[in-house]
Amino acid sequence: MKKISIMIPCYNEEENVREICKAVIEELNRSLPSYDYEILFIDNDSTDKTRQYIREICATNKKVRAIFNAKNFGQFNSPYYGLCQTVGDCTICLCCDFQDPIEMIPRLVQEWEKGAKIVCAIKTSSKENKIMRFLRTCYYKMIKKMSDVEQIEHFTGFGLYDKSFIEVLRNLNDPTPFLRGIVAELGYKRVDIPYEQQKRKAGKTHNNWFTLYDAAMLSFTSYTKAGLRMATLLGFIMSGISLVVALVYLILKLIYWNRFAAGMAPILLAVCILGSVQLFFIGFLGEYVLSINKRIMHRPLVIEEERLNFDEDGEESTNV
């Protein structure tokens, strides 16, 4: 009997964690009764009752497993690590807040049974804030044009991954993994399925401008050279303009020694413009350096505090 793994990352989802587990089990029993399953929750150091509820679920259903992180390791490391700990023939990554439709699970499995190693759920529409939707669309368009590899627009990680691709993830050894880019760059041929992203069923989103910026910069520094190339090109252009301005100013000063009373204004203006451009690209370069720094440290993706229901069938931890 084939086994389906459902991996659900969570952080402070006390209002959703029991409901999502119940909904997934009901969907699997109703639509896919011939498959075995496991549900893996990976909790990123929740401070509410999420862990308490997960313990209660695991105590009543041994097919539900849990990993409790020692601290919050971020929105990318924790789900990636969770994927690598699954043992099913395929793994479905699912948000805990019901924004990823539960009823799509059978469709994902159907495409997998047809031979697809990766099935990506693509947001063709969303019930989220329209401004955020517009900004996300602009970002995806920009990164797609600038990237050296294919980028999947409006792909959040929701989808199905065959165990052969999960093995690729385990062997990747990337301390700052960006799953969406990895799927596009290293994944097998995939099938894309459209869906409408729902609103959160309960609770508040934990994403903010800082986390969204972090995601954008990780993608940008991992898969594009455009920022550095733009800095180099603009540096040459601004240097040329500055040289021309300096020569023109010198000539005018020599010709109109007494009447040319521009003073220091042109020089100050040029210094301000050049200084602002330099500061911008120094910061931009810093993002690349920060990304490199994280990668060469070879720190673990997460540190586990506790595991639940992993010893029931004698299976050992899969280290990443």
C-alpha cells in the first residue's frame, strides 16, 4: 500500500491546528481510502497552545507525527526540514491556515499517479489583499526576467513531491534553502495545477513587510546576478557623467573666472547623487554577502527539541 505524507508547518496556529488535521484525515479517508498516510506537523517554537493541541492529536492517532523545534528557525528552514523528515511515497506540503485548499489533495495525487514527480499548485487568483496580490505579481514578473533559471510565478510551495525529489532535497546540503527556486532549478518535469488561494480560516498571518522582504532578497540573491551587473553598469555610467560634468565645470570656471559664480553647488549636487547611488549598491552588495555568509557557515537547518510518534514503527531520524 502506498503511503502519502502530509507535511504541515505551523507557528502559533492554535485556532487551526486541530481543524486542519481533522479536515485532512476526513479528505484522505473519503477520497483516497486505498492509501496509507502520515501527517507530520513541524512546529517552529509556537508560544500559544499549538504544541499542546498537537500532543493531544498525536496521543490519539499514531499516524500523526510532530517535530518541535528548539526555537524559531524561520519561514524557509522549518518547512524544508519537515519535508526531509517524511517517509511517504510522496509528500504534500500544506499550510496550516487553510489557505491551501484541502480538497485539492486527490487532484495532486491523481497527477502523481499519472507519472508526475512534482505537482505544483499555482495561485491564479487569491482572496488576499488586492494590493499585496499586485505587489507579489510585480515581484514575480521582475524576478522571472532577471533570474538565471526558471522561476515559477505565484508558487508558494503548496504541492506534491515524489520521494525521489525528497531525496534530492536531503542531499542538497543548503543551509538557506529556498524551496520555490529549488523546485524550478533542480526539480523533475512537473505538472502545474491552478487554484484560488483562500483567506485564513482563523488567526492572524505571521508575515509582515520584513518577512516578505527577506523572502524577496533570498530569491533575488540566490537566483539572479542582475543586481551586481546593474551596479557595475550604473557605476560606469555615473563615472562617465561625473567626468563630463567635472570637465565642463572646469572649462566654464577658467573661461568665466569672475562671472561664473556657481560656487560649490554643482560639486555638492554631484557628490550627493553619487553618494546615494553608492550607498544603495553597497547595501545591495551586502545582501549578496549576507547570503554567502549564511551558506558557508554550514549551520543545521533546525535544532529539534522533541519528536512525537517517530518510534512507533522503528523508523529513525533522517538527518539533513
